[in-house]
Amino acid sequence: MGVLSPVVTGRTFTVTNGCSYPVWPAIVRYTYRNVGTAVPSAATGWQADPGSSITFSVPNTWTSGRIWARTNCDFTTNPGPTSCVTGGCNGGLFCDATTGTGVPPASLAEFTLGASDGNDWYDVSLVDGFNVPVTITNDQGCPVANCPVDLNPNCPQALRGPVNASTGVPFGCKSDCLVDPNPTNSPACCSGAHGSPQTCPPTGVPNYQYFKSSCPNSYVYAYDESSGTALFTCPSSKNANCESLP
């Protein structure tokens, strides 16, 4: 979903829908209770028809940014989080950046630009589950972050949902944490007694290998940095490309 390139006062992102069906991209800053002024110039949501793209400016200091695709949306009767089958948010078409991010399951492109180490940090996160394939690339030889595979058709039974009643194929594939009956003390959520990298290895996440083997360059669970292929850096102001794929 997008192209990142340097401009005088920031970058430009071009968000492209490479899927064969419409999606409704959304943009928020994850630290939504303190949105601040360093935010993209784009609306916080729009309809993206197949093959369409938009370009907008992003400040060099944009931190904790998220871009994701919402699917199967209808904002005419319900402007709330359930207006989309996956990825919905408060506010309807235009996500309310002060009240939260997309409803899981949703594949996330995450960015922190201009970090103190002189790098941009980015990842494709499946911590909130999966709904559409996403790839972040660049033209400067920096690593690729992606989940280019459609994980929905073969999603493990316990993680399937919501499901398309006419095809039996889920619209999204939830994370293990989302279905955990005890999310406050869980090795799948890295919570409670499992709240550190040492006490929350990937072996405690039941379906870690399903996600990681299909999408090795994605961020699968809370401490996936240990894999070495989850969180990536690129020198600040370099060009990058992020696209949702069919």
C-alpha cells in the first residue's frame, strides 16, 4: 500500500490497492490519545478501487504510524467499528484518530520515521491477525517487510473468522492472542507471567509457524524481533514502497 520518498519537509506516501476488489485504507497514529501535529496530510480513510492509488505527504517525524486495509465496508447505516467486516474503526469512512485503530483481524503496515538512531523503522504486523496481503519494499537496498501470501483460505480452524457464508472462506485470520481465553496471562499474548522476551518465546504461540513460515518477513507476535526478520530499518529519507496485493 504505498510509496515513500523524500521531499523538502517530509516524505510522500503513495498507497496503492493491488487487490482485485475494493478496500478502504485507513491511517492513524497508534499512540492515538496523543495524536499531535506530525500526521500525514491524507484523510484518515478512503475507498480504494482495484488498481487505484493516492499520494500524500508524511512528516519526517511521524511515529507509531499505521496503515491498513478495511474490507467489505458499508458506511451508509453504521459509521462505527462494525461498518467493515475486517479492520473497521470508529468514525466510519474517516477513522477517528483519537479513539483507536482497526478492529482485528487486520494486516498492518507500521512506521516510525526519523528515529533517534537516524533510521526509519517499519514492519508488516500480524499481531492483530491477517486480512489482506501487504508488502513494503524500497529502492535503496533496505530489507523487504511483507506478508505476500493470502493466509485466509488455509487459516487454522480456531483462528478463522469472520467467515464468508457463501464460500466458507474466512475474510480474516485471527492471531492466537485474539482467541486466547485468558489474554491477561498468556504466552500467546506475552502478558502476565509471560511479559518479557525471555518468558514469551515463539514456541508459546500455538500457530506461530503457520504465519511465520508463510510470511517470514512479517511481525507475528509481540516479541518477534528475536526472529531477526520481523522489524526492519532503513536510513531516514530513503524511498520505499508498500502495496496491498491480491
